[in-house]
Amino acid sequence: MPRTITILGSTGSIGTQTLEVLDTLSAQGAGDHADTFVVRWLTCNTRVADLVPQVRKYKPYGVAIRDEAACAQFKSLCPDFTGPVLCGEEGLCEAAADPANTIVMSAMVGFSGVVPTVVAIRAGHPIALANKESLVSAGEYITGIAREQGVPILAVDSEHSAIAQCLVGEELKSISRIVLTASGGPFLNTSTEQLDDVSPEQALKHPNWMMGAKITIDSATLMNKGFEVIEARWLFGVHASQIDVVVHPQSIIHSLVEFVDGSVKAQLGIPTMHIPIQYALTYPRRLASPVQPMSLTKLGSLTFFEPDHQRFPCLKLAFDALEAGGTAGCIVNAANEVAVHAFLNKHIRFTEIPRVIERTLESMKNQQNPSLPTILETDAEARIIATHLTTSRLVSQ
Amino acid sequence: MPRTITILGSTGSIGTQTLEVLDTLSAQGAGDHADTFVVRWLTCNTRVADLVPQVRKYKPYGVAIRDEAACAQFKSLCPDFTGPVLCGEEGLCEAAADPANTIVMSAMVGFSGVVPTVVAIRAGHPIALANKESLVSAGEYITGIAREQGVPILAVDSEHSAIAQCLVGEELKSISRIVLTASGGPFLNTSTEQLDDVSPEQALKHPNWMMGAKITIDSATLMNKGFEVIEARWLFGVHASQIDVVVHPQSIIHSLVEFVDGSVKAQLGIPTMHIPIQYALTYPRRLASPVQPMSLTKLGSLTFFEPDHQRFPCLKLAFDALEAGGTAGCIVNAANEVAVHAFLNKHIRFTEIPRVIERTLESMKNQQNPSLPTILETDAEARIIATHLTTSRLVSQ
């Protein structure tokens, strides 16, 4: 029996790569296993021009488009599509909750992924989670309902997939430390002064990974790694003090787990999201993949050093938010989304991103054990404050 | 309930480190787990002076001493020991077969470990296997009877422990490749000409690992890595063509497994046998260990390159023996034991070791699917031939 997948955010980087992985799996599916997938829903925000060819190729049962204007546009671009076309966040939630789903790929960008992910979990669907912001903003809440529902959350981030792979067959209580590797991003060797003047174009040039704009900027500030620290805490139940970040410019070791006996396990591979995406879809099995094998001798050497917290204050902001708990992660995430957007639109400098976040955090009260409404309100309020900070240039020195 | 361990070869490097690990475990055993061990038998070959303090400290039920003269000496050195004192190979076999054993550590040196290991498996005891020569000489036979008896063989070699740790929770059919790392030994950067003149003293200086003399010379010739290739084939059921050797001078990554989906897992740690010994004893659980944690940032970099088959022909001899199957591994092992002994006694040069093995192989007929008597006869015959080659200097050029 083929399984049924809904992809939330199918036109994004992870969404399109998920569809490529489905191609690989269905090419093998002629064989003797049941790892082919029927596409149930494809969803996007505004990019209907990219959605139309996906619809023609993968013939989903239905589509859901968040932006109302884009939704209307889809209907005119693809009049022959006979399945349901849903609009707005409710449309996405209907797709996420569809009882016909056997797995939901949560690959939307940013906080917009929180509610559809929550809805999919409440409906009892296993989640392949690429939308790390949902765990940064609402990790306690989301992992709580997943536990109640008995719903597995399968990490799609390469680092968390690495950790999950190292933990197969191991007990969580055997973990002594998780080491997240960080490429260091495009500004690994850029001085503090130069960082003040870097352009969005420079920040968008990631040395190792092809990704969407938001996550690429987050990689340049190391906020992406900070978010991964928070994500690791919720996925693997470790304390913030048990999570280390190590800069590893080659991005070959995707992360490591140290156990109580001193043994360390790592997952490695060439930097491609196809491996973690496929692993999340076929877990706990592994199926063949056309990705290029890794050769240590061709690589020659792997290097490691400590991250520079002074040049990259976002990493510490994330650690602090994790220690603070409550709504701190939600505030950091919302302020970061606003600040990254402002940087991409050249309204603030690269080095002002952490300042926007810090000031937003200072302006708001942390609320412990937040409910979903509290999380939604906190996100909205943080956005207002952060937007005010970026438009009024209150963070510049 | 404490478990009961018999250590075959308790005065050797792995034997003494096994006793150190038991100390660690019993220090924790005051807590809430059952991983303390009662020592049932301690056995050695000749080193009774080292055995006596072990007997006083660990109070085994009995001892077995292979060398008859040493056995008599033990009785005079330790007249107050009231347990059974067994002599000769039969004594070792009686200890190995004792129904009171819950695990047997097979840590004798060389081919002498084969029969006691076979006896322990036939008695149904799980084996912690440090004696790789038993799998090199009799891998097909030993893994066959272990499968029949349902007896687990837990690898103690750091490389095979690494692979076993990477395979926990994975399916063997998901393996696409095993990569054994090699430190390269003390002669990593020694020229072919210089290799002709290296002394036993130079060969005994291993850069990373403290080990017994036999295995240290095997590490210097890379025969140890060749033996590990054969061992990996029998432990993990892979084909010779699926096993690669990569030189990694830091000995931090202990080995890697590549899976069919392109994902690679590795086990890492500081070079200490305490981790793999403890893991074999507590498998599938992990318990705390006082070993120093590994720090990637302190290491700075890990390097990798291809082994030099021209300077180290032993590696290819082992691969060829694995491809040939039958008694080839047994012949290579026996000839190697004789050649290493001759080199340590300065009867042959370092570079003559592979030549002794090659000539011995050429002089003997390979027999497929050997029985235990065939293996024992082959070993004896190969020793006669190799001894003749080393004493008559027939291998010098």
C-alpha cells in the first residue's frame, strides 16, 4: 500500500527537494517495498507559478494556498485541476488535518508553520519536521501534544536527522552531550567591522548548503544554529547545558552524540538535504538513494573550532532564550523573522539583527508554560515591537 | 544478580584492561543496576607473576594456566588459593565451557585463542571477542557455530566495536560499505628503503595505542588492519569489496559505516580500549565511564588518506586471503605469527614479514569450508613451513 503524504510548503527549498525524493522512491517502488507515496495535498503561500507544474506532475488530491490573491490566481492558471483548492490558513489546516494523510511534511518558513503543524499533530499524523521555527516558538507545547497523541516528530534538519540516526537503538538517558556542527556560514572569517557593512547578497551566499533566503540569513548570523540548539532540546529531551556548538566548515559531520560511557557517534555525508528528507520518510528503514558517496580521502581533512560568540551574538541569544524557557523562544523567533526581513530589504544592517532581537526581548514579559493562544499573541506582539524597532532605526548605534 | 565473567588471557593488555573496566562497573554497581561482574576464571599462558596479584584482588573461582611449568609455579607462588587450578589447553577449555559463565572475554593472543573460543561458543556463552586471530583463522567456522548456537559475538576491537555501535538499530542489509580507519602505525612516513632496516624497538612504538607486542608489530605492517578486514567480513556479513581501509593518523574516528541511502555513521572517541571493552560487557546498555571526553575543537583537525599498498603489502595479502576464502586466512595468520616472532627475535627483517606469509601461502593448498581439525592441521603445517622460511632465511633478497 503506498503511503499518503501532504507537503506543507511544497514550493520552498525543502518542499521541492521532498518531491525529488519522492521521485527517487517511486523509481525504486517498482521493486518489492512499499515506500512509494501518493501526494495528498500540496500547499504554498504565494508561489502559485511554482505550484502549477508540481500539480501537473504529482497530481495531488488537493491544493491549499495561504495567500488569498494567489489562491484566486491558481484557479485561473490551472483551471483543469479538478481537486479541491483551499485558501488561507484554514485551508492549510484542513489539508494538514486530512484523515487520509499518513505523514505530513512540515516545510513552511517561519512561525507560519506553527498552527498547521499543531493541527497535523492533533489529527495524529506523524510529522517530518523541517520547520524548526515551530519548535523554537512552541517547542514545549508542540512536543507536549505530540507525546499525548503518540505522534512521532521526525527531524528533517540535517543536524537533527544526524542526531536521530545516532540515537537509533540507543536510550535517551545514555546521552551525555549533543554536539551540533555549524558551517560557520559565509562570514566565518569576516571581522566585526566588516560585518557592519555586509549586504544581503553577500549574506545569501552560503558556502555549503543551497537553502531558502530566511534560513540562509539565519545561517550567516548563526541564529540558525541557535534555533537548532532549541530544537535539539525539544526533540531529544536534553538540557541546554548538554548542547555544544562546534564550527566545522566542511559540513561533513552533520552532528554528534556523546554517550555516558565516553563513546561518541556521528552522522556524516555530503551536504545534501535528500538524505535527511528520505530518512524521515522511510524511517526506520533506509532505501537506496542516488546521492554521491562521501569519500574521506578525497576530503583529506575535517576541521573544528569554537564559535565566536562576540561576532555572532545570535547564538547566545538562543541559548539564553532556551534557559529562560516560556515564551522567550517565541519572542526571539518573531523578532528574528522581522529583523531578517528588514535586513533583506536593506532597512537595517546585518549587525543590527541581534540588537532588534535583544531589544524586543527586553520589552516583553516572559510567560512560562504558554498555551497556543499565548504563543500566537506573543508572536504578534513581538512582531509589532520588532517592526517598530527596525522601521524607526532604534537599534542603530 | 551480578553476571559471571571468565577472562581468557587475563594477564595480557586486553585482559588487564578488562579487569580495570570491572573496577569501574563495580564502583557504580552500588547504585541501581546489575552490571557488576563476579570473576569466574582467570587464565593466562605463562605470566603467573602477573596472575597472582589478579587472583588476590579479584578472587576468581578458579584459574587456568596454559603452560604446564607456569601452572606448577603458580601453585607454589599462591599456595593459599583454594579454588581449582587447571593446567594446559584442556584447563583453559574447561574454564571456557564452565556452565556458570554468563560471558567469556576471549583475549588470548593469536591462534591459541581459537579452541577455547570455540569451546565457549559451543557451551552457549556470549563472547566478548578481542582475539581477532580466531576469526582470521576460523571465521567461517566460528561464526557458523555461533549462529547455530544463537551465541552473540561482541566485538572488542575498537574498529569493530565502532561498527557494531553504528549498526545498533540498523538492518545489516542497509550497509553499503564499511570503512575501517587505520592509524598507519609508527612507519606511516617511513620510506621503503628505511623499512628494510627498522628494528623491533622502533616497530613497538605505536603512536596512539598501548597494546601487546604481537598486535603492535601487526599494526606496524598493517597486517592488523588486514586482519580487521577479515574480522569485519565475518562479524557483519559484508563482502570483501564492501570494506575499505582509510588511514587516519589521529585514531579518533574508530570506523564508519556507509548505508544504502548515502548516510554515513561513525563512532569516535579518544583512543582507549576501556570504551569498547565496557560496551561489549554492558551491551546493549551504556554505563558511565571515567574516560576523558573527546573534544573536536581541541583536536582541531582530523585527516584521512589512502593506505600505501606498496610499502605495506600485508594489507593486500589479507584482502586476497579473504577473497580466496577456505584456509587462506588460517595460513596467513599462522605464517604471520611465526614471522612476527622471528622479527621480534631479530631473525628476519621487517620487510621480510610479508614475504614469509606470501611464500607460505604459495606452498600450501587452500581448502574450502574447513572443519576445526582441518583448521588446526593447516595452522600447524603453515607454522612448520613459515618457521623453515624464517630460520633458513629463504625470504631474504
